[in-house]
Amino acid sequence: MVWGAMSSLGVLPLVKIKGILLKEQFHSLLARKALPGGKQLLDAGFCFQQDNDPKHTALMNIKYLLNQETKVLK
């Protein structure tokens, strides 16, 4: 499995995921790849879009995104 992100201004490098992506791994991916990459491509006011997958809606990940003041579309 791979994770990736794209915008009108570019793409982020694909991240290989071994096995099943768990909420803890997704949290690490948010902190290390998604948010820094989004800010780099689109500036601090970017909007992060994801679906309602359980790892996306896990309380730890919702709290993290709120603490980072990241706008999220579902």
C-alpha cells in the first residue's frame, strides 16, 4: 500500500506502507509527511482532505489536527 498527497501546485512523495495502516502510523504520517508537506506546497493556510476511515477519525488524530490548527475537509 502507498500513501500520497496532491494539490494543484504539486505532489508529495509516495510513502510505502507495510501491512495495514493503523491509527498510530497514520498519526506519524500526519506529523512527518502530510502537514509539513502541505504547508510547504500550499503555505500554512492549506486545507487537508480525507475520508471517514476509522484511522482518520480516531480521537488522537482529530486532536492532533485541531492542535495544529489544520482545516480538514471530509
